[in-house]
Amino acid sequence: MNITKKGKFGRFGGQFVPEVLMPALEELEEAYERFKDNPDFKKELDYYLRDFGGRPSPLYHARRLSEKYGLKVYLKREDLIHGGAHKLNNTLGQALLAKYMGKRRLIAETGAGQHGTATAMAGANLGMDTEVYMGAKDTRRQRMNVYRMELMGTKVIPVTSGSQTLKDAINEALRDWVSNVEDSYYLIGSVVGPHPYPTIVRDFQCVIGNEVRQQIMEKEGRLPDSIIACAGGGSNAIGTFHPFIPDTDVKLFAVEAGGSGLKCTDKAALHSASLSVGEEGVLHGARTKILQDPYGQILESHSVSAGLDYSGVGPELAYLAETGRILPVNAEDSEALAAFHELSRMEGIIPALESSHALAYLAKAADSGELGDIVVINLSGRGDKDLEAVLEKVGQL
Amino acid sequence: MRISDKFIELKGRKEGALIAYVCTGDGDTGEIVHALVKGGADIVELGLPFSDPIADGPTIQASIQRALDAGMNPDKYFDMVRKLDVDVPLVVMTYYNLIFKRGLEQFAKDCSDSGITGIIVPDLPPEESGELAGYCEKNGIDLIFLVAPNTKGSRLEDILKRGTGFLYLVSRLGVTGARADVALSTKEVLDRVKTDTPRAVGFGISSGEQAASVFKSGADGVIVGSAFIDIIASGQDVTGRLQALASEIKSSLR
Ligand SMILES: Cc1ncc(COP(=O)(O)O)c(C=O)c1O
């Protein structure tokens, strides 16, 4: 719809990658065009999403939260999907595509380990060799996720270059792909990277928004007034928003990690709000909004939630923010932590710290009236993975 | 000095070009460049360090990190290049975001003002290069494209049409770094890529022996980076050994 032939969303997107990868991206684009509407492929993917992944996920009316904030709040329960997050929608789709393409090996990057875990699940289930790059710092912070991946037969490779976090893991995954393009498939974890990845990942995540649409029509007989989702790379956000983009009465809020405030030091940002305050640049193959210094060196990002801790954002989100169709907002670490505790106590659901940012925006904006009467919040994941991080933070408070 | 003039000069002497890459700001770049040129380097590629160098292997990544830690940035880079007093073509190698952030036109002007006559951007395929190519042309600078072992068909033709200065043939699928085996694919690529633009082969070449075999296969030059950077990283007799290695490789190209 907004996409031109060369994979641009307005002036965002594109393919800024080493020459070696250009033929691989071409092959990927052709394969995706060939298989995405292929009845066998669709049937198989639907089967895995349903019987392996647990789809459709419920749209839950959060009664007590609704009472507190004086509007009707629905939670899209991606936390109930196998693995505990929306990430599996994408990894099943791409792993199956890789299989149809005749690739035998999957490469992925991971920050906190959520996408790595979802890739490990798809890889094990489809019988493919799986290797996941993870910043050495993150492998220490997220030991349990490393172990989860290893249990499923995935090889986790610690990355010691650069800042040893997600952006460096992506760099290393790209370097691996450059060296092994012939038999390997790079399974990227969000709507970032060179064309066609932002489109492919969005399409596989649109299952969220398509279900929301049907479910809200069944429950309310009308569309919601607003939809809120957190945005790191932006895959759960665009997957939820995209089916509603033509419905201009539905407000779409992308909540970024405000970290400890929208400020930067020389080497690092104290936040991950690339959509809100980032500048235009080129990172990991795409022109988009990024956190960078005045020379264009990439700044490290910060967030209490590892899944939002990324210096870039998907190019389609950058485009939609610029046209005003989606509204970039943010929630700081402390606000997300408060929302984390609130949902746990009031609804008996422990949300992922990423999703807690979306919940935090409800708390921030409910009084202003800008959310309208019916709001859908995408609960992108469950918080079991975050208990250690939260304990540590609460200890510090 | 323009790159094409250098290749004409070398052709007259039936020599292959030694193109040396180093990362600016890792060590004393002025001394390093002089040693390389004294040893016989015909063209020098001066890396402008970027925080996220996805096309580079561990050796050059580490060099880039040292340069960044030592405070190298694009302003200092152009100052330093301007002061270099060598009579060989100078080429900047950097990633696209640094060019984009400075502004494409400004970057091309800064290159021209500081004596740079070529630009290599490993993450800028021809599909995205139109705008920069325009400013390069205006400023008398060659935009140098890479050709990989898997670059074929209409994309290859397109690159051959656009390429100026020299074509950078990547010897194998992978990132930069010295390798014992400079793949067989080198010969295959040289046989396949027919053009009047000089063809230089890079990624993995680290010795005179390898350079000789690439030269015999029909290349007009070789690009050597990681092998020089290993010497710089060692900190031991850097200029002496750089000059010696440059001279060893250059002598295999005659
Ligand atoms: C539960 C959860 N939500 C959100 C995200 C952020 O990713 P994206 O913005 O691509 O949805 C992550 C990433 O790991 C996650 O695990």
C-alpha cells in the first residue's frame, strides 16, 4: 500500500547493505512473493500458529483496569502465545518461508532473548539448524533465556564487539549471513533491516491486528477509539496497527521507552525513543529514525526493558509517524515499572516490561480524554522473563 | 591525483596496483601512510571509522574501535587527510550513515577539498547510490562499487555501467580479513566480470604470493587491509614492517 517497488515507505526504508547481500535479498523477495499467497504455505502456517502457537489469542476486557481509568480497556493477549510473546508469529512465518526456500540453517539476533527463544522454538519444531547471536552483556543479563535456547538445540553465540548488545548482535548476524548466504536464512526479529524484511515481518505480525478487528467487532460492534502498543523495533506495534491504518478515526499510539529521560550523553542515549526524538539516518540496512551523535555514529540506547533497547526503529513506523497517522509517545522506566505492578495486582496478569510501556501510557493519558471510550492495548508478552530485572530495580528504588 | 591516471601509469609499466587500506586514527596515520607509499603502495584507502561496521571482520573492527576510542571523527579526518603529503590517489572508505549525516554534497566537497579522489561505501549498493554519485561527479571524485562472487545478470551490468575509478572485486562471500585461501572464486569472478574499468581484488589478500596469483589471474590490482592492520595492532616496529610488507606485495605485482 505505501510500499513502492524498491521497498520504500515514503523516503524511509530501502536496502543499504553490502553487495554480497543484494542477491540474497532479491532471492528472499522473490521467494516471499511466490509463497505468501501459496495455499499450501498459508495452510501450513495457519496450522502452526493455531496448534503449536495457540492462536487466536483472546481479546480480554480488563474490567478492573477499565473501572479505574473510566474507559473500556481491552487487552490483546499475545502474552498467551507459546513462548510468551508475539515474537513467535514472525519466527514461525519466516522459518517456514526459509524451509520452502530450501535453506537448512537459521541465523538470528536477539537482545533479551525473546526473539532468540521464538526462533529456537520454530527452528527445533521445523528441524533446522539454528544459531543465535546475542551481545555478551545480554547473555550474562539473561542467562535463563540462553539456557532456554540451548535446551531447544540452538547454539547461542556471544558477541563481544562494540557495545555487546542488540545492535552488535545484529551486526554479527549480518556478517554471518554475508559469509553463508547460500545455505542460511537470516531470520530478523523485528520490522527493521533492509527491504523486504520490514514488509515480511509486518505481514506475519498483522495476524494480531486482524484478530483484534474481528474480536472487537464481535464484542462491541464497532472499532476502538484508540490502540496502544509498545515500540522497540516496532513489530508488535505495526502488526497491531496496520489493519487499522485506513480507519482514520482510530488513533494509534506507539509507546517508546523513555528510559530515564529523553536525554543523551556523548556515547549513549538514556532512552530508546528513536521515533520521538531520533534523527534520520541509515542503520542496519534501512533509512529510518535512529539515535546518533552529530557525526552519525550510532548511540547506545537504554531501557529497563531489554526488548525496547534498540537505537533504531522500523522504517514504516518512521514514515507513519511523519505523516501523522501514528502518534509516537513514550513512557519512562519508572512509569513502566508502576504499570507492571498495577496490572499484576489488578488483573492477575504479569506483563512483559516492554508491554508495560503500553500500559503506562494508558495511565498517563486516560484523564486527558484523548484515548476515547474504547481502547485496545496490545499486551505483547508476559513478564515472567522480567522478574529478576524487576527485583533488581525495586531493590534500587 | 585521479585514480584513472594512476592505473594508466601502471599499465604503461605493466604493473599491478597495490591498494593499501588502513583505518585513520588507529596509530600515527601520517607515518603509516608514508611507510606504505615508500614500500610501494600505489593507492591508499583511508578508512573513516564508523561505530557499526557490518562489512568488516574482527581485525578491522578492532582497528575502527581503537580509532574511535582515540577520538577520530569526520572533522579531524578531513583535517588529517588535508595535511598528508603523498603523491598517490587517496580514497575514503566509510559507511553510509556518516556521509548521510554530514550531507552528501558537503561530504563530496570535503573529499575534494582535502585531496580525496575516490569513495568506497560498503553498505551502499548501486540501487541507493544515485544521489551521491551525482555529487561525486560534480566534485571530480570516483564512486567505487563492489562486485561480489554472487553479483550476476542485470545487476552486474548495472554496476559495470556505473563504476568509475576501479571496480572492487570481493574475492569471496564474507567480511574483510586475512585468509590463507584467497578463494578459487577470484578467478571465476575475474573471468566473468569484463570491463574497461580497472579491476582490483580485495578481502583476504595478505601476502606477496597471494597477490601474485591474483595478478596472474588477470586483476589490475590487489587491495590489502587486514594484513597491514595486524602490524599496526602489534605496535612492534610498525613503519618498518609496513614498508617491508608493502614492498614484498608490490614486487609480486611487477
Ligand atoms: C514482549 C515484547 N514486546 C515487545 C518487544 C519489542 O519488539 P517490537 O517493537 O518489534 O515489537 C519485544 C522484543 O523483544 C518483546 O519481547
